[in-house]
Amino acid sequence: MRGRKAQVSALDGALSSAPPAPKWLPTHAKAEWRRVVPQLVVDRKIAAHELGTVEAYCLAVANMRTAEAIVSKDGPTYVSPTGELKRHPATTLVKEAVEASRRLAAELGLTPASRSKNSGGAIGNDDADGLGDI
């Protein structure tokens, strides 16, 4: 007998309103918080215990912007005291912050690919995976 697929519902413990950004976050991180948290709350995809992940994501975005501003100002390379042309250390910071922000954005369901993959975790008849109700 085949049943209906379970309806995806809000996350247990989901926040009903967007909390303000933590005071300790840098300016760019607060701006990102104000951009993403309200939508996560509207979609009922964030619980209070997950706000640390949002903080980390917002901080990674702020670090990326700060490091990129340094690279834009100083250039991607510099001449060392020995006369060698070297990569500016801030380019590594940009790369690491971009990687962290992308990884955390996917974890939070903020990317198109992660939104399409996350169809909910409710148990139900799912003919697509061949496992049905487990």
C-alpha cells in the first residue's frame, strides 16, 4: 500500500521572530545578519540553538569583505624586503573566508543548491529513494 508523502512542516523550535544581531559582530556581519535572519525566520528554518552557525556565517562574510578591501587597496602582491614579488597575505584570508561563508551558507540553506536538496526530514512514503517508510 502506498501512502502520501509527509508534508514538510516548520522546524521544531523554530524562531517566530528575528532576533537582533549580536552587539559584538562587526558592521558587515550585522548587515548580513539583517539580510538573512528575517528570511530564515519567515521560512521557519532556524531555531535558537542554530544561531551560532548564523553568527559564524555572518562573521565569515564580514572577514571576506574586510580582507578584500585590503587586497583592493594594497594589491594582490607585494615586494618583500628581499626584493621578491610575493602574494599578499590578505589574499589567503579572502580565500578562507569565501570558503567558510559558502560552506556555512549551504548548511543554513541559503544557496540555491542547498534549498533544492533540503526537502525536509519528515518520515513518509518516498518512492524516489526505494526505501519507503523506515
